[in-house]
Amino acid sequence: MRVYEPTNHSTVCNKFKAYSAPKNEGERLAALKQLQIIDSAPEEEFDDIVELVAQICDTPISIIAFLDKKRWWVKAKFGVDTIEIPRELVFFENHSQEDNLTIVTDTHADERFHNNPLVTGKPRIRFFVALPLKTEEGLTVGHLCVMDHKERTLSTKQLAALRTLGRQCEKLLKLRLHRLKEQDDKSISARKEAIFHNGFDAVVVTNSRGVILQLNEKAETIFGWTTEDAIGKCFHDTIIAERFREEHWKKIKQYEQTGEEEILNRTIEISAICKDNVEIDIALGISSSTVKGELFFICFIRDITDRKLIRSKLDKQKEFYESILNKIPTDIAVFDPQHKYLFVNPGAIKNEELRKYIIGKDDFEYAEFRNRDKSIAEMRREKFLEVKNSKKEIRWEDSLKDADGNTITHLRRLFPVLDEEGELTMVIGFGIDITDITERKLMEEKQTVLVNQLSSQNKQLVDFCNIVSHNLRAPLVNMSMLVKFIEESDDAAEQKVMITMLNPVIENLHTTFNELVESIQIKHDLEIESENIVLDDCLKRTIEGLELEIKASEAVIEVDFEAAPVIHYPPKYLYSIFHNLISNALKYQSPARKPIIKLKTKKVNGNIIFSVNDNGLGIDMAKNKHNFFKIGKVFHRNPNAKGFGLYMTKTQVDAMGGTIWVDSTPDVGSTFFIEFKNQI
């Protein structure tokens, strides 16, 4: 078998006028359904008719087809093998007609059909005649058709024969319907008896106009009407509460006119009225049936007043318990077995709109909605699955930032709730704010840091003593000798000269002492404040301080701060770092070339890496890899080298939790790297 399927169906439908349903489509489809002919087996009587009509009309194609809701189904055929055609492709609306005949003499010349796939493709229809096949009620259920591949007409005798054979088809349909009705009568009666006398629900039968035809004992019990009193009354006026009547009747008529089953085959909850005007709540389901060509509605009704009362009480209890839970400052959330939120109290989410939003959603959807890191949702899903799989309570701690940037730590607990068979029904989560405890932990951590600092500072003091003995001994000896010479000299002019020589020694001693003290004090400054510093401004200040050295050396400074133009850091530390690294690049420049100093930043995992590259003397890494940042360590002979700059820079970087390292090659140059942490 082959079913016709046009290519690019959506495009095709826009090129020609498609068939549209008649106003009585609901009744027509009901009549067709009653015939039970769609998808039925071939029958000799219909096959004989299509063969005979093709011979009489001298056409290569003849079919008998029935129009269903979405297709034109072929019952009998001659000259084609198609068994069905999409309904929107048929030729029946707004065509030239003679006595209900649809006649198209030349589809190519008719702008309505020349683009139809049945014309442009197989079976390439050029000539077409269709005779409607109607029921006794005048409802068109199918067609007897002849077709040709060329332009032509039918004679008067051929048209008369076509009508005669059409009437024969209608007689066959009538006979078919009669046989089906005889077969169904007994079973219908039996079913009706079972429904009416043994049904648990109330049953009311109405005609298409809503008039009550019959009701069972359960309906009499629920509504107080006897069968004799109810018959002849309108269902929606007698049973349906007044405020729902208009909408109910509108949907009944909609089905009758269009066949749309919005009101059928489903259960709705609605209010009904009893004979004594007492209003009750009912569950109403409606189905349709066609008997002897007449449409009926069967209404199945269940009194749910008690159930709604119980539901109302449960709702009130729910409101009562939720009101209590909503007043508890503890975080409380309830999840279904799929980790969807069923309830969350203000202790967990203060914003009422967000509490409403999260119901029925999970942590991943909430994180996306709030534009938050989904790692928290992943962690909570992992915890939920642990409870779901183990069916045991678990506890853990987690920390989050609040709207003000403060860290809030909670002790979390998840409890599984199981049914009688041990299956998970829900999970209840609790969260207790333990920030005060956390603050105590932070104090303990701070004490640990202080201990480490004291250890480091003790080492610094040892270094300090060593550098004092090395760097201050010579100035002090010079001062002692000059003072002795001054005391021994009687020449005032000579004494004045020696006093003048004493001033630079004292100044050098003062500078050295200040630098040593500053390096020791860096790690004592625990509360130093950080700010957002524009690196271009910091560089400008540094260049102004080193202007003479830069001009004298003709140094070139290249800058690339595009990736990270701002750093959050203590200003005095950052200015010092810039000054020390750039001044070192100038101080240790190669005599063979002009200095080129390159400054650059880049972002890596929320941190900023700042680099300073030069083409100077470089450093022997193998020889000095453990001595780069030690106090008093110098790598080249330079009258101004004291070994404080890199030590000071390392101390300032360490104090803020950063990292500094160097990559260097002798006579090629050096690159110093500093990683500034937490720069998001």
C-alpha cells in the first residue's frame, strides 16, 4: 500500500486554497464514525461501482473516498493505488457545481488548483468530478469521483449514470448502518443497564440540546430528583450551579458545531445544585454517543463535597503549620524525591516573590535565575543524592556571602521521610546560622596566623641583626674615627672639613636604618586597607620619581595593562613594588644596550599576574635560586645596591597573600612576576 505524502507539505499548503470544514462538522464526523467504514476491509459492492463508473465515464481513474477529520480515505479505487490523501489537498470548496457535483474541467487553467500537488505530481489530475455521498440526514460523508489526466467534460448521459451509481453507494451505506445498528442494539442496552443500575457514580443522559432523558438511582440520591421529575428538564439549568451554566453550555455547543472535544472525556470539578437548592461540589465527566443518528451526552457525576471539606481542613492545617514554620528563624526547606522544592520558609529566602518562584524548581534553576555560581547547586545535589540513596540523615557546614558581602556559615541537616514501604516521599532540610561560632573559628585561625607571623618576625630579627652588623658597622667605624680626628685636631679649618665629611656618613646610616625598620614593620601592619588602584596612575607616579634615571639611561618603558587595568591592593605597597622593580631594571641595565622595560598584566582564575621584564644584566638562576629575596642580598656590584629592594617587595607581596617569582638569564635580562590574589 502507498500513502500519498506531498513534498514540503507546509509550503504546499500556502500555495492554494485548502478545504475548510463545514459548520456541521461535529455531526458529519459523528455520522462517519457511526458507519465504521474508515480503515475497513475492501468490499466487492464498492469495488464493482468504481470499475463500472470508470467504464461509463471513459476515465482512467475512479474512486470512492470518505472524508475523515484529517484525511480523505479511499474505500474503493480503479486506476490508482493511493489509499489516502491529506484532507487539505481535496478539491471541494468554492468550485463550480451542478446539482452538488464538483466539476473541474482543466486544473491547469484554474488558478486555484494549478499548484495543487495532486495536479503537479502524481496522479497528475487534469480533469476532476466528485459526487457527494450523503446520509439520510443530508450529511456528506464521502464522494464518488472520476478523474483524467487530460482536459475534458462528461456528457449528460455520463453525468446521469454517475448520479445513479452514487445513489447506489448511498444505499450500500444505509444498509451497512442498519446492520451495524442491529448488532449494537443488544450490547448498547446491556451497557446502559449496567451503567445505570450498577454504576458507582451518578449518571445522567441528555440529548444534544441538554434535555435530561434518563438518570440512575445514584443521581436521584445525590440531587433529590426522581426520574419522573427530572426527565424533560435542562441539565445545565437543573444540575449545574448558576455561575457555571453559561460556560458549560457554551462548550457543549462548541463540540456540536466543530467537533472539538474540550469538554469531553475529562473530569472537571464544578459546583452543582440539588432539588432543595443546596449547593454541592461534584466531579463531572462527559462523553458523547450517537444513537440512530442522534447525538447524546452521558454525564458521569461524583459527589466530592466531603472530599473537598477534608481538603479544606488539610489546607487549613497546612496554612497553620506553614505559619509556624515561617516564623522560625531557622532555614527550613522541603524537597520532593526529584529534589524539587515543595516548601521554603522566610528563614531560608526572605523575599516572598523568590519563595514563590522556587516552588517546583531545583537549585540549578534557582542559581541560573539569580545569576549565581552553580557550584553551590552541584554541592547540594550531591548531598541530596547521598540522603536519597542512603535514606539516612546527613550534616555538613557551608558558607555563603550575604548581600553585604559578609560570610555567613550554616550547619545544614537533611532528613529523609519514608513511607510505610520504605520509599522516599520527601526530604526536609534545616540550616542553622553558626556565624558566631565561625567568628570564633576565624579568631583561632587569626591566632594561628599570628603565631606564624611571630616565627617569621623572629627570623627577620635574626636577619636584621646580621644586616646591622654588616651594613651599619662600617658607617659607625667611620663616624668614630672622624670624631676622634676632630677631637685630636687643633686646626678649626681641618675640624670643619672633617665635620662636613661626617654628614654623608650619618645620612647613609639614617637611610639604612629606616629601610631596615620599614621592612620589619610590614608584617605588623595587619589592618592595612586595600583600594582599587589604576595601574597607569601608579606607573605615572613611579616614572616621575625616577625621571632623571630614565632620561640618563634613555630607557624605553612599554606598557600593556589592557587585560587588568586596576588592582585592589594597599596603595603604599603597590607604589613601593612598582618603584623597586623599575628602579632595579634601571640600576642593573646592560652597558651594551639601552634598557627596555616591559610591564604587563593578565587575569588567571580570578587573580591578576603582573610582570616586569627587562633586557639588563640578568641573574644566574642556578647560583642564586635560593637567595633572590633574602635581606641584604645583591647580585651585581653597584655602589647603590644594598639588598633591600627585592626583600622589601617580597615582604609586601607575602603580607597580602600573593606570590612573587623570577625568571632570569645572565646578560639577557630578567622577568619578575607577582600574582595578586582575589581580584574578581
